[in-house]
Amino acid sequence: MFTMSRVAKCAALGAFVAVGGFGLPARAGDPIQHLGPVGPHEAITTTFGSKGVIAFYEPDGVHCGLYAVVYSRGDESGALGVQVRLSLNAQQVISLDSADHKSLSLQCGDNAETLRIVNPKTWIGAGAAQ
């Protein structure tokens, strides 16, 4: 499902998106957000509580090969970032939690056509999605 070259290419794409891909922040210092839903190899970038996330997927048949980087928003060095890779079945949901009791849930769409945020009321970026 994941080859190192594909993961490296997708990680580079995710970094590009986080740095300048999808518009200007609402205020100076706000991270750029792309809330999805997204198709294969497109990144969701958002924050929830004290954490930020860059997440994308590769279709693997009817499964989403999810790749996500979760980082602490206050850690300018990036040393505390965590990489997550897993395979989601169609309609399966994964929840990411922050230490300050905020959550972000991602769902694989039917036939691995999309990746989307679900339960938006539980994460800080919910106001931007409305």
C-alpha cells in the first residue's frame, strides 16, 4: 500500500500545502486551513485544540491509505510531531485527540473517493467550516 517513494512524495505535497497552497489565513499567525472533503493525494490541513494536522490518503481498492502528521502548535522546532499511517475501510472513522480534550475525526468515503472531517463541533476549526 505505502512505498517509501510514494510516502515521501505525498509528505512533500502535504508540506507544500501547509506552507502556501490554499489561501491566506484569517489573521496573521493563523495556520492555513483546507478543511475538505478531499480526493486522493489532496491534503486536509487544520487545527484542533493545541494540535495541528496535515492528513491525506492514497486509494487502495476500496480502502483509504491514510497518512497524517499531528504536531503541537506551540512547537516551532517540529520535534514533537507524530506520523500516523493506517488503512481505513469505506466509511470508517479515526479520531485524533489533543491533550486539551479536543478531537478531530476523519472518515474514508465510499470506494475511497474522499477523505473528510466528521463531527466538526468537536474541533476548533468548526467555525471556519460553517
